[in-house]
Amino acid sequence: MYNQNEVDRFYLRQAYKFAKKSDDPSTQNGAIIVRDNSKFDLNNILVYGTNKFPDGIHKLPERYSDR
């Protein structure tokens, strides 16, 4: 069986990968929802996402957060 800390780190790395796809590099957020967090399995990820601009909004530098 896997150590729960190892499994948690695995899924945290997956969320981080999705965060890197964010439209705004200063507010990168990623999230995943998994079926069973007790095992390593990419097929176990039900939903994933990142923060994006709404449809129809152009990705212009002045729209990025200045934090």
C-alpha cells in the first residue's frame, strides 16, 4: 500500500501542473477532484481546472493582476 503523504504529493503535483496553464502568470491556481485519494492513478482524476479569462476576453498584459 502507498503512504498517504506520497499520494497527496502526487495529486498536489498534478494540480500544480494545471496551475502552470493559467492565463495570468501572477495568479496561477489549479485544482483537481479525485475519485479515491488513497491510490496513484491519473485515471482517478475526475475534474481538473485552472483560472482562465472568461470567453471573449482577450489576454492582454494590462488585464493581468499586478500582485
